[in-house]
Amino acid sequence: MLERPERPAGWLFHQGARVANPLDLVVSVEDTEIHMVFSRDGAYVPAVVRKPSGTSPFPSVLCLHGGSGGLGYSFLLDQMRRRGWLLDRLLAEGYLVCMAEGRAEREDAYGKVDDAVLDHVDVVEVFRYLQRLPDVDARRIGTFGVSHGGELQMKVIAEMGEGPAAMIPTEPAVIEFLGLKHEASDEEGWMVADSSGARVEERLQYNRPVADEEIDLPAAMKRIDGISPDVQIMVMGRDDDHLQGLFKKLHELLDRSGKQASWTTWDHPEHAYQWGPLRTGDGYAVDDVTVATADHVIEFLNRHVRDRSV
């Protein structure tokens, strides 16, 4: 298990044979559905779904929180209800909203561990599950996620190649996806190595241009080259974030590879502000930058997901 001071430990993985005909589970809680999706090693992955009014099939947005996964359906329900300002706006625009996660993150295992299911594999299964749902138009699914939820989107599309009509990796912490060469923690007994060892957040200062030599460029381009050019990708940064240079590098490499990629950045003091604030007894107290950011997100999704011609 992984212990983090701000969150409880999450589930990781277990070995097992892949099941040919998985049994997915659905439970309704008021206006919300809890879907337990079978992943490829037999673990159940939680996905919390809310449907808009109207007649299905609906366009859909798969939303991914930041930080490690493995927190379970109760955490996802809490996020949807207490920090659901953006999700409420998406519902009003006619989207079926799905908030999901994978199992607990194994830092620096991406591309190096072959015998375990990692968190992005769970998200792939959730995406494919959404495509099968009768209430979802499989041709009109978008993705949105912040921080690690931004990196998860890139890992998912690198594995699938296609599927989402549009993606918004927001403040995407693509440390593993790009193979960032960072210093490991001396306190943990690690040596300085290329993208390996325990990360020390205060040492990850990349609010500056990131050179090709600072990442695993061949691995990053191989992952990016396999992405369908039909997928619309908007990389969203935050001006003063310590990884802003890495967010820009992701857009640069997407553009270099000929993908349909755009870049936007906003000035806000809070990481992951794009979800909107926590609900209080009087509702949400939302600042102007958050409203403008959400308007931009929704305009992009409406153009490339909800209103796309298929």
C-alpha cells in the first residue's frame, strides 16, 4: 500500500488470469450510479456516473482526479457532490459525466514494469466500458483530468491510439509519460538517475523551457506518434505552476508529431482550480478566472465532442 499524508492508502494490484467475460456491477444512489468495472487482472474499478436530462444516447466526459488512485467509489462520490461545480455545468450542457480512477499509482513504474496492471490500464477499461453503455454515444466521448489525471489521459491514449473525440489534459504531470530526468530523493537512498527513484516535489522546478535532453525523447515520441491525428487535444497549463515547462513540452511534442493539439494557459493561484471550489452551505463561490476557464473547456468539448459531425 502507498501512504500519503493527505490521503489514505489505496489498493494496488494483484496477479491473476484475465477474465474473458467479466461481470460489471451497477448500483444507483439517488441521482448517481456507481459502476464497478472489471479490469484485466480481475480487480473492480469504480466509476461514478450522472446522467443529464433528455433522451440517450448522450455525449460523455470521462473525468479523472489528480493524485494517486485506489481511493474507491466513496471518494469519487464525495468529489462529485462536494466539488462538482464543473460537473454540474457539463450536465447542463447535456453530457453524461463519469468520474473514475485507477488503482494506486506506482511511481516510476510506467514503461518499466511488465508483470503488473498499472492505473492507466484501469482507465482504459473504464473508457471501453463507457463505449459499451447504451446511454453513451461511443463516437462522442471526451476526457478531462487535472495533474495526474492529465498524465493518465496521455497514457490511456498512447495505449489505445484512438477512442476519445477530444481530450483536455489539464496541468498534466507528464513526468513519466515524457520520461523526465529528475533527481531522486537522497533521503530515500536513491541515486540520481533518469526518471527513476522517489520524487521530491520541491526539486521538480520546471517553470521554464524543457529541452529535449531533459526527457526520454525517443520513448515520448514513440508514445505520441501512435496517437490518432483525429483526436483533438487541448493541453491546459497554469502560469505559475512549477511544472508549466513540462506542460508546454507536451504540447510542443504533440505539435511536432502532427497531432491536432492546441495550448492554453491561465493565471490562477490554486492547483486544480479548474474543478471549481468546494461546495459550501450556500453553494459555490466561484471566481472569474475559474468561470472563464470552464467556459473555454466547455466550448472546446461542445465543438469537438457534443456537436461534432459523425
